Amino acid sequence: MTASFKKYSLSKHVWVLLLLMIQSFLFSMKLQAQTAQLSPAQWKALEGVFQNGRNKEMYVQFTAKDDYLLAKLLWNNNELKLYPEAPLEFTSKEEVEGGLVHMSFKKDSAGNISQAVLNKDNVWNRSNDYKPVIKKEMQHTAAQLKPYEGVYRLQGKDERFIQLTEKENSLILKQHWDAMEIKLSPETEADFFSKETPLFTVSFTKDSTGNIAQVVVRKRDKWNKIKRTPPSGAEIKAIEGKYQFKDDPDSYIQVTGKKDGLVIKQLWDKKEITLESESPVYFYNNEQSYPLQVIKNSNGEVTQLVILGIDVFNKVK
């Protein structure tokens, strides 16, 4: 019985290995079938520089490699590998901003590659006269940069804030949600750029009184400057209380007021974080890049806190 059992087990083991080998072979064949084979001439036809149809300062350069197309983003020098699914259809293996990148190429009436279409609707046109962008820093003093300082809120997304601060005769843009910083230099009184990535630009506009009111980042995102107004004692008092984490009902924080700010105590670990007010409804800890936004209902009552731009805490009544 023992010998027979061992023989059966060995036979079963061989069958399992054989099955795995077959599955691996079929999977490999499937991957090969999904990857198109291009001729040297087809690869060469895809190379070149393409300009974004929406933002004329954004260019991407495509270069053919052994079995993929290298896309270099000329405004920040980032690179992405694209693999062929068909002679004019390419897809990345890496996810970018939560999804794969799909790139389709289009031909003109003469049969030449004239366009690259990103994710079906973002059109890039071939540029035959591309020249690298060269920007020159204007003469300025640190005092001239001070009026641009402040906190700005993204239009359409009340939970997104950036802060601009003068440092060593440059303007530092800091994203409150992830602490990323970008050093900016003035090209003109209203236009600034990053020396590391010159196509990263910001432009300022003033209100009717001559004060800085808005900044447009990369000619696309509009950020409105918020007026720094210290909250009153009554406004601080209205925020105080106990809050429950929406995504984890067992987690609570206790909020206590202080002069021109708040103290957040995480009840699960007793950790305390001190926040300074930027406005009566927005508080921030600069060292820890810890933002907090106050949400009120239609009656003006505080009902929620949004922390780090994503974590929602409901006030416990």
C-alpha cells in the first residue's frame, strides 16, 4: 500500500508540473500575441517631437528603442515606456495617476504620422520646428517677492491649497497636501518659472486694488489667494469638540482651541498636533505639512473636518 501510494503521489506531482508548464507556455504565447511586431521603418516613422494641442508650451519626444517607444516629457524630463499593441497603438506597463497610458498615432493624407492621441481625447501634433524653451531670470530683490506670499486655494477643489513663500531671493511653491516644493524665479513681474523645469510656469494677476489675487499654474490650474483673517474666539469655540473618522468609526480626534489656532489630539495614540490658522476655516501645521479644513452646513454650523485633504471626520453631537 505504501509503495503504491508513493507511486501515485509521484505521478500526480508530474502531472501538476506538466499542467503548470502548459499554462506558462499559453500565457507567454498570449503576451506575444498582444505585442505587435514593427519593422525598422515603422519604428522610425513614429519618432519626433509632438506639441500639446491645449498647452502650446508642452512637448513630448518619442524615440524608438529595441521593443518599445520612449516618451520623454520635455517640460519636466520624465520618461515613460510605451509598448506596441498594433503598429499605431501603444500602451504603458506602468500606471500613471491611477491608470495605464494609451497612445494612438494618426496619419495625414500623405501617410505620414502627424498626431499622437493620449487616452483617446488629448491630441498632440507633430512639431517640425521645435526649439527648447529658454527663459531668463529678471533682476529683482527679495522685497519685491514678498507681495506674492500667502496661501492659495484651487478653484473647484476647496480641499487643495498651496503656499508661496520668499526664500533666498526666490519664491517657493509648497503643496500643502504632500509637502512638495518647487523653487520659482521671476521672468517678468507677473510670470515665474522653475529653472529645473522651465516649462513649469506660474502667472499672477492682481485685483482692482493692485494686490495679488490669483496665480495660474502651468497655464491651467487657477488658485485664488485667501485672505489671512484670524478666527474669532466664537469661531474657534464652534470648531471645538469630538470628531469621528468617517472611514473608521472606532477612530476619534478631540479638537481644542488656542489663540489663532487649534490643537488636534488623536485619541487612539494620544498624539497632539498644533495648527495655526490661515483663515477661519483653514488651519495648517507647516513642519508636518498637516492641513485641516472646516466644513459647515447651510446653517453655518461646523459638521465636518477634512484633514490632509482626504480624511473626513464627522462632528459627534
